[in-house]
Amino acid sequence: MSTVEAMFTRITTQRWARNRLSNWRQFGTAVSFAAVLFGTGIVFAAESEKAVTYPALPFVSDYGGAFTLTDQTGRVVTDKDFLGRFVILYFGYTNCADICPLALHAIGTALADMGEQSERITPLFVNLDTSNNSVGDLKQYVEYFHPRFVGLTGTVRQIRVAASAYRIRYRPFKDKDGTPLIVHSGKIFFLGPDGKVLAYFPHEAPVEWLVQAMTRHMQAGKEAKSSAGAIR
């Protein structure tokens, strides 16, 4: 059994033993749903048969900013290293028992479903747990969800700076059994080649929504370039 498989076996057992899944989903859904409704104008329908509507393009956001972190190979990277590519970004932690794996699985599946188009997108995962930030474990963890996933870690200050840029709130704590956990914001961000946030989604966003929204924004970028070329 690999390190990642053993990790998932352990945290899954803990999850069911503590019966935390329902509470986390209710809490995460309420927070993310409110953020989406009141922060962007994007309407997310929890029921798959309901329509999903989007704000008019271009979408303007004050999320995002500079950061310096270390990837899963030990290389120091900054936000500028990802300019020129689309990015889908999620903040979480590797020992998360439910929400983070669900979000990362959705991201990985969305990229797989997009086929060749997804090669223009770099998936990023920022590990908020500075007490458990081995680059070797991080590499195994992120690549479990998609082979091109880039895992990022750093010092307490570096993580705080990166999280603050995207207004991610997080707080480490221990449950009644002494298990270390982190309560954190659960947004998935989609960034354009200029590094600006094009859209964000709640952590429970379905794969179909991620695919549709990313495709839509990428197509809008192509159309904008075509129009600029025609004007010249």
C-alpha cells in the first residue's frame, strides 16, 4: 500500500468514526454558497437539474496576489512562474478527511474530461498545514488526483501571505480525540494567463460546472485575442 493510499485509509476511518462529514458539508455549503451568491453574482444550483447562471464577462475580482512558495520537487516558485497559463487553485491540507479530497478529485476529473484543452491549465494545491509539509508526501498526495497537479508549501509566513492574497481564512485546532485539523475557507479559484482570478467556485462544485465555466472563460480569452488582432 502506498503512502497516499495508507493516508486515505486512515483519514477515511477517522472520518466515519467521528461522523464529521455531514457537519462539514453543511458548514462548507452554507459558507461557500453565501460567498458565491453575494460575492460574485454567480448562482450555483445544488441540484444538478437546475440551471447554472454566470455573471457577464469580463469578471472583475480583487482576489489574488503575489506569493513565494516551494513546490513538491523542492523548487522555490512565485506567482509569476505561472503567468501565461490558466490556473485552477485550491487551498487545503493533506490530512483533510473529506472536503479537500472531494474538491481535488473534482478538479482532477474536470481536467481529465476537458481532454487536450486542459493542457493549458495548471492545477495548484496550497497546503495550509505547515506542521505536515514534507515535499515527498505532498508530491504523492497531489499526483493522486492528477499527474500534473502542483503542490505548494512553505513557511508559516509564506502560507499566511498566499492565503491572505486570496482571502482564505484558516485555523488549526485539535478535535476531542486530539487529532490535528484545520478549519478553512473552501473556494476553488480559476485564474487567467495574466494571473487574475476569472471565477471562483464553492468546494462542492460539480465537475460539469467546473468544465463548463473553465471552457467558457478560455473561449472568451480566445475571442478577445481574435478581436484585438482584427482591430490591428
